[in-house]
Amino acid sequence: MVNEAQSPYTVLARRFRPMSFAEVVGQEHVGQALQNAIRGGRVAHAYLFTGARGVGKTSTARIFAKALNCPAAVDGVPCNQCEVCQSIAAGSDVDVLEIDGASNRGIDDIRQLRANVGVRSMRSPNKVYIIDEVHMLTKEAFNALLKTLEEPPPNVKFVFCTTEPNKVPDTILSRCQRFDFGTIDQDSIANRLQQIAEAEGKIVDPDAVELVARRANGSMRDSQSLFDQLLAFGGEKITTEDVHRLLGTASDDRLIDLIEACISGQPGTALELVETALQQGVQTGGLTDQLLAYLRDLMVTAAGAHQVALSSVTDARRDQVRQQAERWGLQTISAGMQIVAETKSRLQRTTHGRALLELAVVRLASLERLDQISVLLQSGTAQAGGVMASPVANPAPKMTMRPPDSGAALKKNSEPPMTPQAATNRLPPEPEIISEPVSQVSFTESNLPDFWQSLLANVPDGLSGHLKNATRQAISGPNRLEILFPKSYLFSKQFCERAEPLKKLVSVAREMAGQAIECRFAVDHSAEVAVRTPSRVDRPALVERMKASAVETDPFVQQAVAIFGGQVVEVRPMREEAPAVEAVSEAEPADSQD
């Protein structure tokens, strides 16, 4: 399991790297397929390994190269003791070339690769090219690789590793055998970490190992990196408190108490718990992630998936999670998850993360019981089902509200008093809806005014307001009512011509006349509104100025000059002007609109 060629001071992820297909945790299907291909001599010329980070793609590629070139390999299992296996594991073998696709992504790098492909291997049967992060190659580089990838020399093998297979062109995908690496389950990661702890001579609490496995999110390399940091941080015995202090996360008890305060509707207590957690080193982002993971566990439990693993707390807390899920309800939990998920998204682009976290906690504590509301709505719909389900005979009835019968009220008062729970669950009775019958009016030319007034009274108010703008009505054919609007009310005409208002109008007219009535709309050109034109008023004639000396001897002018201390500048004669009168055409109606 341990590569002896590595220094003891090397990080755990490298020292405990898998050396055979059996040691690749969680990818047994890939190891079995590659091993069977080597046994049966059906090795392809190109492979594509896809999956999340740290799940064993590059390690499997190295093991595959060792299984092809190891002189002591048996049934596709390398010996891991010879010089070839050790040099491949160290990444220094001359016949196994590992290329970083992010650093060698240009067409010139691929041209150099094509030039070297034809060179025979130095000491091994096969020449293997491992290109990591192959999706980083440019479009030109992929095109240059196509021909070589499709028809390589007999003993040349390509292994491409990528975390984003969607960025690899289809022309490359069609020339490779693809293997998808899945995420690793928590139990497998925990078992592997426990083996590493025993090999390192460390005592680690099983709950601490499980906590690190949960934080890895299915990545073995991430779990080993965290575990390596934990071994350096802790002492001889490592507990969950060490893990929480290292990662800046809250303990299971603190997380459960925080959600309990939210369920109980105590925002003050919830904020105090957040304050205490932050003072003890819990990070805002880490606590938000824990809240989202815990709400996910509540949602899974409320949905009845009791066999699904918990991602926020240990499995020993499943009973507490189940009780909280039953109290809160699936609908409320889903709303809470949306609140926290939105907060987590906003935390990535803000500097006041604490305020956003406290806002999310207060909103969680203020959530209503959405499941109870849905039950009340369903019961209310069931009680009103008789009224709502009955069809209405009249398509456009006039609705009136009638209070419940007094006899029913007396009967209700005679019943025994309800319990508080029953009174809460029962909705108030809805008033009965009654349709008023429409009286029939004969549809004739002589009776058209009465028919029109009755029609306006029975159609909805919104439609009636537009119909009142019509100037004339006429019977233009058998069972045809023509309604004329002036040009100034084209909007009312267009409104009445719409499908829904026209349908209501025709329905009410048919109900009144007792026969099908066709309604048409037209423009009444005889009701042209006269334009206001002001009468022409003669302008006053220009006044000729007089000389100032003409009034200097006037005693009134001399007295005004003496009082105000001024001088005469201009003299004009005084005359009265008649006010301008605006004449209006006699043809203009009194209620016309501009």
C-alpha cells in the first residue's frame, strides 16, 4: 500500500497512492474492465477517464501503464517492485510520458508529440501517453491530434484524463473508450482514512474520521489532504473538536440546537447561537454550508428516504433529525433550503457575510408551517366543492351575495362547543352565490331602445362602460345587431371586438332574445366632432408715439414726477380694448371631446 520510494515527509495523498487496481477505492468497475482487457489482449489504443477531482483517474492511468509494461506482471497485476513499476509510480519513466494539458495546450506541443510518437520505446513493450486535463487543449491542438489518435503506431497507447468531458470534441470522444469514475462513498473514504491513521501510528476518534469523510464530498484526495492537515494539527489522539477547530465548522449539537430554535420560532435564541459560534472560530461560509447540508438531511428524512446517508451530522443523530423533520414538515423545509441556498450564493460576492447569515437565520425562524396551510386549503376546497363544482347555466350572470340562513345559524348555536383544535382547522362558511335570471326582451326594430338598455344592464360593468360610448344601434339583418361608435371612441370599439367581451355580449343577447344574435361593430361617420376654431379677432392698431414735451405742462404728470422723482420717457394715448371672444361652431355638441 505504501510506496517505499517516497520520502516519509511526502504528503499523504502521494505516499498512500494506489499501486494496483484493487487499491483504487470506489472504482472497481474500471479496474476490472482494464484488467480483463489486458488479460484478453483487447487493449484499445486510446482511453478517456472522466470524473470529479481526486477520485483516482491519474492513479488508474499509471497503474494501467505499469500493467502494460511491467515484466513481472501476472494477469494484469503489476509487481510494484521492479524498476519499471517504481519509475512509473515516480513519474520518471522514459516510456510513460505524463503531459499536463493545461500547460501544453497549443498546436506546437501536439506537433512535437506527433513527431515523437513514431520513435520506438526505449525498454518497455508499450509507449504510453497520459494527458491530464485534456479538455484544456485548444481546438487547433485537438484537430492536430485526430489523425495520430485514430491510427497510432501499434505499441502506442493514449490515456486522457479530464474533469469536464463536455469540453472535449466529439471527434476525440468517438476515438476513445470512455470510463466514468464516480464519487466515492463516505464509508469507503472513512475506512481508507482509518487505515492511514493506523499506518501513521495515530489514534483518531471514529467520529472525527467520519467528519473528515463527509467534508471530502466524495473525493479521496481531498479527504487525504484534510487528514494530513489534521494529523499535523492534533496531538496523539484526535477528536471531533480538533476537526471543527481546524475546519472552522460547528459541532453537531450546536447545529441541531440552531435548527431547533428556528423550528420553535425563536429568532433571538437562534441569533445568540450564531453569535456564540462565530466567537468560537466558526466561519460564516462553513456555517452556511452546514445549515444547507442539515436542511438537506431534514428534507430527505421528511420525504421518507430513511436509508439515504446523512451529510451534516453523524448517523447516531438520525432520530433527532427525524423528529425535527416531522415537526417542521416537508414544505417548510423546502422553503428553508431555498433561503439558505440563496444566502450561500450571495455570500460569494459580498463582504458583509455575517449580516446575510443572520438574515437567513431570522427568516428560517419566521417561517410559517406551510404543511398546515396546505391542509387547511385542501379542507376548505373540499367544503366548498359543492358550490365550485356545479356548472353555471347562465354564461354571463349577475352575481349577488346572500348571507347564511338564520335557521342554519340557530342550528349551529345548538351544537356542542368545538375544541380549540377543531375551531382552528375549520374555515368560516363561504356565502352562497346565486345567479339572477335574465328577463327576455323582444328583438325588434320598434323595441330596440328597450332591448339596448336591458342589454347594458345585464352585461358586466366593464363591458357596459364601453358600450355606453356607442352613438347608434341598428338591426341590419335577420338576428344581427349593429353597434356604431364615433371615431373618438375607437378604443371602446376595439375592446368590444375582443374574443372574451364579444362572447359575453353575444351570450347575454341570446339569453334576452331567446335566439342567436350576431353582434357587429362599425364606425359612425355621421357623428364627426367639430373642431374648435377660434374666431379671428382684429389686433389693435399700432399706436403712434408722442413726444415727451407734449405732457410736461400737465399738472397730474408734474405731480407724479415730483412724488416718484422720475422723468417722462414715452407718451402713449389710453384706450379700452374689448376682450377677445372665441366663437364656437353651432354644429359642435356640448359633450364633445378634444
